[in-house]
Amino acid sequence: MNTAKDEVQSLLKRLPDNCTIEDIQYHLYVIEKINKGLKRAASEGEIPHGTVEQRLSKWITD
């Protein structure tokens, strides 16, 4: 498992040299949200695709 420091170093290697501090903060935010979502899915389970479609169909209007 990668440490937080490893993840940040990996991110910095992937970003262009001219990125801003805000760019770095944004990418760190997105990585953290994805990691939290994956942990939650592992602990609470996932919602089947068909259920998601059914729930979203109530919000979608043609």
C-alpha cells in the first residue's frame, strides 16, 4: 500500500512543470475523494448498475 507521501510524489511526477499550487490541490482533493469512495464501497457495498439507472430515471426528463 502506498503512503500518502508516495501518492503525492507520484502525482507530482505526472503533472506538467507549469502546474500551479491550485492544480496540485485540486488533484489531491480528487484523489482523496476517490480513495474515500473506494473504501466506502468496500465496507458498505456497491449499488448495482440497474438500481442506479432506476434511481436516476426519476431525475431525468426527456
